[in-house]
Amino acid sequence: MSRIRQHVRGTRRLATAGVAATTATLLAAALSPAAHADGRPTRATAVENAASALAAHAAGLGLTSTQDTSVRDVIVDKDGTQHVRYDRTYQQLPVLGGDFVVHLTSDGAFRGADRATRSRISLSSVAPKVSGPKAADLAVNALRAAHLGTKLKRVKAKPELVVDALHGSPKLAWRTIAAGLDSLGNPVARTVLTDARTGTQIDAWDSIETATGDGKALYSGTVPLETTQSGSSYQLKDPTRGNTYTGDAENKTDLCFFGICFSRAPATLFADADNHWGTGGTADRSSAAVDAQYGTNETWDYYKNVHGRNGIANDGKGSYNRVHYGSKYNNAFWDDSCFCMTYGDGDGTTFGPLVALDVAGHEMSHGVTSKTAALTYSGESGGLNEATSDILGTMVEWYANNPSDTGDYLIGEKIVRSGFGKAALRFMDKPSKDGSSADYWSSSVGNLDVHYSSGVANHFAYLLAEGSGAKSINGVSYDSPTYNGSTVTGIGREKVGKIWYRALTVYMTSSTNYKGARTATLNAAKDLYGAGSTEYNAVAAAWSAVNVN
């Protein structure tokens, strides 16, 4: 399930005496009302207030004249409290782990900040001793090593010089994305972080995050669809949700390297004469399109109606879907560079078409993560990234309340086939049932693949929602254990979704680990329900039950 990050937003430079707001920011503030109709400050006002806070608190935030900041996201609570999230550069180089969130009171006063790193960012030089071509070669070798036994084609790599503040003391590093095509022509990619002084690999992770009218869907039954009339026919394009649409990739793939695409698989917009789409079977190519469009709709509605988020990027703009991507492609992914969802058809043996509702919710939640906390896709933060998509994708499934795909705590149960050998991709009540995932935190959990280290947070979320012990929900049997032998009482999935979303969008940063996630969710529970509330205490108990203390 893929999310390829992009660099964004208006830049703000630190002057020696503090932070100077850009002309664009000041102009936006001047042209925007100071408050919404309900009295809350606007986004522009929040950014202006945060700029003042940065100027006053630059030293405390580790900001110097050698650094720039840029706004990634803004959240204004109903009570006017403001949270402005920043990325950082050092001598014009991106700082991995340099992100932070500034928290402001309703009147714009500085309340505090959450930082991905507290390390002082100061390098003796930004001139690398290891060349870019050498870093590219190392990354290509790492990509091939991750796909042993597979002959890769069209392999390329592009290094970018960065400052790594995620792995101990800040150091100069090459961040290199190596990408290519496998034997079936499907994309593979790996991000490799290399010490720019020694050539030592610091970290590496997959750049494609796997999970691996009305319409008759493959999985969701007959569902309503908002479409667009065009002449005498209809297009599978929803004007009520930011013009989200679904197109046919025609079994082709992208040829993209480092955000530059030499060619993209098409997204030929589906059209229909009578506004009744699909047959519910794979012989009709629009059946999978119905599932994809429906999944987008339900995900959009969940984030908007439950969390007040207006689209993936919170800007009211819709994404689009491509179905029938590649040849027997056992994957689905979100890609920031096209702001789109892409679904393979599966090989028919281990997976069917990957257009199930919880997969759609999972993948598009990667997009939400990339626009907010941008959790790094390795180590414990990578597990939290994957768990975020599992947790919120599950909440989308429950929100939809679809009788053909009822809510559960199984991930991808609709897409697995007999050759997979298990009833689902992952199991939130006891993650180890998949044979690889961690039920509880340990000091080694960050060494696991992110789809398996995610088990700790998935288990936490299940316990927090439903509690421990044996039970049957919607006809599915669960039996969730605890690390400390405690009995956990659930607070309901709706509250879990609200707590996790607020923790993600307000308190988590790119480097958040499991200990940090405990703090972030406790802060979120305190904001939503009060310190010492039943919900707050339940969050603490559920984390302790998975050995996060």
C-alpha cells in the first residue's frame, strides 16, 4: 500500500534574530478573515500566530539562522486551539526527523511543541565524502538484495543529500530511492539511507507499502454511486466528493523514478450508458471499479463526518483510482505523486482483486498519514504507520455498515484466496495468529517488517475498543490476551478512532515510537474526554496490556 512522499508548502526562513514570516503568508493572512463564522481562527491566522511563536521560541525549538521551516498541516480545534505542523531544512537540505508541531491557545499564545528530535542540528560540513553515484550503486544493491531470486529490469536510483536526525546524532546522509520492475513488469522500490561520510547503510525500507447511480461490486454488493452525466452517458466521477473518479489502468504499469514519470498507466475514466455499473463478477471490468469508487466514497465520508477532515489532504480535493493495474499484481497502493489509489487484480491463487473496502480505507489512510505525522516507514514508527492504516481502515469498514462486508477486526479478509493459507492478512485481536506479527512490545519489535511490528498498535486498538478475552462480534470469534494478565474493558471503536486520529494529526511526528504513541494517545484522550476520565485510563491500561509503559 504505497505512499510516496512529496515536498510541499510555502517556505519560511529564520532570520538571525528569529523567524520572519514570508510575504505570501502575510498576504494570505491579510486577505483572509481573522476567524471562521463560528469564531474560530482561520488557517491563515493560525499560521501567522505560529510564525510569531517560532520567532519567540526559536532557541527552544532548536531553530537557527541556518535552518528553514515550511508548514505541512494546520488543525484548528472547535475551541480555537491551533496546531501547526512544520518540516525543516538545514542549509537547504531536508532534515529527516526535523519536523515538529507548534501548539497554540485559542488566542494564539504559544502552548508548547512536539518535536521529532531534540538533538541539536549542526554539522561541520554539508560536503559528502561518499559520492552520489556511489550511494546510488549501494541503493541498487540493497534493492536487488531485497528481491533475491527475482530478475529486476530498468533499475535506476537517484540519491538526495539530507540531514538524518532520526538515527542518533544528526549526520549528513544520502537518501536514495532505487526503483525498477520485476519479471512481470510490476514496480518495486526501496529507500536506502546511507552515511555520506562512511558509506555505511543507516536504514532501508520499502517505498511501496504493501498489504499486501448504483453498482454491483465484487465484495460490497449493490451500492449507491454519485456519478457525472456526460452527454447521453455517465462517468464514474463523483462531483459531491471533490470529483473523485475511477479509471481503468488497462493492465499497464507506471514507469516512474524518483517522482519523475516517463510514462504512467492510464486511468481511462469508466463510462456507462444507463448509470448501473458492474455485474458483481470479474468478467465485467467495471465491477472492480464499483468497489474502488465505493471504497473512496466511504473513506471520504468517514474522515469528513467523523473527524471533520475534508478529503485526504484536508483541502476538499478528490483523489482518483486506477483498477486492473499490472499483470496479476498482488498489491494495492497509495501514491502521493499522483494523489491516487491503485489496485491490482491479484493472481487468483493467493489474492483476488485488491479492491475490498478495508483495503481502500487502509491505503487512503496512508495518504492522510503522509499529510500529517508522516511517520517514517521503518522501525517502530513504520509499524505505527502501518497500524494507523489498519486501525483507521477498519474504522472505515465499520462506518460503512455494509451488510455484504460487515465490520470486523480482520484485515483484508475479502481479498485472500485459498493459496494464502489464512483467513485474513492480519488479525487485530491477536496479531500473532498470522504467524509473524507481534502481540506485544519488546526492544526488538522495531527490527520486524513494519507489517508485523504494527501488531502491537493493532492489538492495543482492539483491546481499547472491545476489551480482552473471548467474544463473538458480527459472527467472528475473537479471544484477545494481555501481556500482564490484566482484564481490559473496551470503550467502543468510535472513541478509539477519534483518539487515534487526534493523536496522529496533532501529536505524532515522523519519529514517534511506541512509547511516544502512548503519550500521544493519552494527550488525545485528555483533550477529548478529560484527564483521569474513563477513556484516558482505558488508553493507559490498553497500552500496558501490550507492554508499552
